[in-house]
Amino acid sequence: MTSETGAPLGRSLGLGKEAEVFEFGTLAAKIYGSAAGKRRAFREAMNLAVAESLRLPVPAAWCVRQIGGRWALVMDRVDGPSFAELLQSQPEVMPECIEQMATLHLQVHARRPAGLTNTKTRLIDNIRAAVRRGNEDVATGRVEQHARRRKSLSW
């Protein structure tokens, strides 16, 4: 796969459920595979921008663009082994890595970001938008179906 300018992507850095990350020059490109890739790429770029504004150690987002017909988030790349590679080659560093990860989680939770919405808020907004578009039966029907399904699964 190449970028719009014809520059080839570098090696794959990782593969997840929704995207694959490639070297992109000195940066990294997280390329989304789904139809919702554009929305996900912009949401992740916003999340990184908010985290960066809180002075958390995150890669800087550079842009969201299409690469090879798919949506991608271009961001800073951190060179070095992945967490999995490091633990496979040096299992003795696991306690130190876990401590660093815990410290990072504490830093994240100690800050109050502005501009981020949680999943519940986003779902409520989606339902309200469906109602405004005249899809009230669909929006409320799905919520009611979900509620009935949860009750039927309660033992």
C-alpha cells in the first residue's frame, strides 16, 4: 500500500481489531479498515490532542487523511520494541514495566480532560439525533429491545 503521494508505507508495527499501524517515514500511520474509519480516526486524533494538552506522554497527532483509499491517523512514532517484544526478550523487566504502566494510568486518571465524552454520553447523543431525524421508533425500539434482552438474561 502506498500513500497518495506514492510513498510506500514501511513495515507493519502492529495489528489490532480495527486498524493496523505502519511506519510512515519518521511517523506512524494507523490505518483503519472499517467503513467507520474516518470517524474513528478523527475521534482518536481528538483524544490524543486532549491527552497531549494535559501533558501526558502520548504521541502527537499530525493529521487524519486517506492512504490507499482507507482513513488513517498519522502520528508520532516511538522507536524501540513493543511491550510484547520487550517482555519476550527480557522477561525480568516485567515488574518495572507494570510499575511504569500503573504510574501512567494514575497520571491519566488524576487529570480532568475537557472535550472528551464518555461512551454513555455518546450513545445518548446518537439516540437523540435519531429521534430528531424522525427515527423515534427505531431509536426507542432498540433501547427497549436491549432492556428486554437484559431482563430475559437476568437469572
